[in-house]
Amino acid sequence: MDDSYLIADKDAERFDLGEYPTYLYDRNPFNDTKYLLNLGVLGQYIAPMLLRRIRGGRGGVESFDVYANWSAGVRYGREAVIGARKPYPSHVFQEELRPAEKEEEIRNLQQNVLSLAKRVSGYGILCLFFRRTA
């Protein structure tokens, strides 16, 4: 979940990602051919998986831990955190959200996160932790 969008209007839509493939989620396997016969999918994903498998490697896709690991090259630990630290010139004040902004964020969460969680919770186990700060 991209939490930077929680402060957006609850009805805001993103159009920069292209068409959302609703046909993949409608439980109709016959209209999935638009995805399965997509040349980009065949060339970028399916063909490399098959070639790896034919050559004796692992077929399939990477685990989510490998696929979504954006921090593989990041160092951790005390030295990585404190080593190059420079003192702040002065206290940096961050304003609290105004009441209207807090209410918009709550409406956004209710409509775009919690309602979805309620719908998909029937398909398996779903744990959602939400901490609201006053």
C-alpha cells in the first residue's frame, strides 16, 4: 500500500498506471486471454521462466521476499545509521494534520482500504493493523 496516497481525496483516481485489468479479478477465466496471450507477458515473463526450467534452473517467479526487496544493497546497523550523521542546524517542526485533513484521511482509509479488506477477507486469512493517532 502506498501510504502517500492516504492524504489524497478518497475518490481520487490514478491514471498514470494505465488501464486497470479488472478482467483478471472477475472470476471469468475466458476473458483472461487478453493477459495470457499478451506478447509482453509471453516475452518478458513466461519465456524466460520456461527457458530457466529447461536449462535445469528454477521455473516460476521469484518469491515476494526477493521480488520486493528494494533494500538488498542497503547497509544496516549502528555504523550505517550514525556513522555519517551530521547534527541538525535547528529543531525541525512538523505541523500536525488539521482536523479536516485527519477526517479526509479516515474517509480515505474507510473507503479504499478497510472496505477492500472486508471484501477480500472471505477469501482467506487477512490481518490488517491500523493505528490511528489522535
